[in-house]
Amino acid sequence: MLICRKGFRHAYRDKQELTGAIARAERMAREYGVAFEPLDGRALQRAEPNLLIPLAGAIQWLDPWTCRDPEALVAAYTKLFKAAGGTVVSGDAMTLHARQGKWAVDIPGATGPMVARDAVICLGSQSAQLTTRFGLRVPLFCKRGYHLQLKSSRGPNLLLVDAKNSTVLAPMVSGLRILTGAELSRPSSAGTTSQLNHAIVSARELFEIEAPRDADPWMGNRPCMPDMLPVVGAVPGQSGLWANFGHGHQGFTLGPTTASLLAHEMAGNSATFPELSPCYRF
Ligand SMILES: Cc1cc2nc3c(=O)[nH]c(=O)nc-3n(C[C@H](O)[C@H](O)[C@H](O)COP(=O)(O)OP(=O)(O)OC[C@H]3O[C@@H](n4cnc5c(N)ncnc54)[C@H](O)[C@@H]3O)c2cc1C
């Protein structure tokens, strides 16, 4: 199953924290219509029989979907794109340059660059480096995250956040995945181990944890803006050049959504996004 439509749970070890979380969830439901169900310790244990220790309870968010194999989902997007007539080629996007009123990127081994009327800068954490060359300076920074993929597991049935320890336990097609919170770091800096070690300890308290599938943990960067809003729209003063990056913690979900809205705008429809300022000031 690629997509699970049953929501996910924030679990609490402490009764007082659970009470506070329920009050916050009630406010979210009232003000934003977010659906949830509170579970006491017994209901949580019934839903998650692999839990090794009793917890105070959980909030079950009912609306979100989760993806149990992000790589397969991206492969499915690529297949859809090709079926609609798209072509996928690889080249260094940093070679982007203007060429006779169009945009060009060098493609290794090809007879000439790939040329198009429009180009979208969407290079994750590398995006700001390229936009600066075209006059758009953005204070993009990274929040790194780590995960460890286990071979198989006796973990949770539904994605579970151990709220106290900022640890996410995600059942994936290929077994249990343990994820960390955010670490402020430069994209080029070496990985650290403290957050993941902490997450593994808290995961072990909750579930029987088996051997990791991969020798090294995965690390990835969440490209963030100080206001946590993505940079989407026309690059000022550069006809046919567009931006779609900086989606922070939600890029896997939100990136395709803003891309679809941007494609609508690029096709000549009225602008969906406010004009980008050539230089963000915070
Ligand atoms: C631990 C963790 C958990 C997360 N969980 C979630 C979640 O649950 N839900 C969610 O929505 N989001 C989640 N995210 C955030 C999400 O992964 C990011 O927001 C998203 O990946 C950003 O997408 P992007 O396409 O902008 O950048 P990226 O995914 O970084 O993609 C940028 C691409 O550009 C390519 N590139 C860079 N430079 C060049 C170049 N010079 N030439 C050619 N190609 C280049 C890179 O190779 C890469 O493929 C999580 C992130 C982390 C780290």
C-alpha cells in the first residue's frame, strides 16, 4: 500500500501533556476544522498492540494521508509526466543561462544545451545559490533531518509521533523507519549522530527494534524560509524564469501542489502567487 489514508497519531507519555494536547487539538478543530480523535492509554494500546509500555494516550489526526514509499510515489509522478508527453534529462542546473530570449541548461554528452521558453528553479537547498545569479536574493536555510530504516518491525500500525522525544516512527513498505526532528546545519556540513541516537533510544522504549537495513542513516535537508512560506512565482525582471522552492517541512506534500498552481500561471492564467520581491528583507 503506497498511500495510507488513516491519519497519524501524536502519542503522549504524560497525562498532563495529553490534556494540554487535547485542548490544543480542540482549538484547531474549532478554528480550522481539523478532525481528530483523542485516545486514552487503553484505546491506544488496543490500536497499537506492539507497544511495550503503557502511554497516557494519543491524539489521532484523522485527515492526513501518509506515504509508505516516497521513492515509489516520485517514480509514479515521473511515469505520469512521461505518459503526458514529458521528457526527463539530466544536467547541471547551475549552468542555466539566457539564450536568445529563452533559457538553456548544458546537458553532458548532448550536441547542444536544452533550451526552453520557461525554466523553473526548484533545486531544494541549492535554489538560492542559483536565483542570486538572476537578481533574486533569498535567505534560504536548512533544517536537516535523519532517518534509520529497519529491515522489518513489530512497530506501530499507524505513523506515531513520540511527542516528548520529537521522534517519528513510520511504518513503511520496507519496514519501520525512525525519524528525527530538525537540526539547523549547512547543507555541506557533516552529519551528526546525537538526534538519531536519541530517537533510537526512545523508539526502543516503545517497540521491539530490529537491526537497521542500511549501514548508514539517511539525512536530508528541509529548505526553509524564515517565514516558513515557500518561494513561488515569477523571478522579477527575468522573463520566463520561475521559482518553486523553500517548502520546509512540507515539501514532499506541498511542492507538487504549488508546482501545479505555478504551471497554471505559467500557461498564461492569472497569477496565483504574490509578486516576489527581488530581495527578501526580514
Ligand atoms: C527527515 C525529513 C522528513 C520529512 N518529512 C516530510 C513529510 O512528512 N512531509 C513533507 O511534505 N515533507 C517532508 N520533508 C520535507 C521535504 O523532504 C522537503 O521539503 C522536500 O524534499 C523539498 O523538495 P525540493 O524539491 O524543493 O528539494 P529536494 O527534495 O532537495 O530536491 C532538489 C533536487 O534538486 C537536485 N539538484 C540540486 N542541485 C542541482 C543541480 N545543480 N543540478 C541538477 N539538479 C540539482 C537535487 O539532486 C534534488 O533532486 C521531510 C524532510 C526531512 C529531511
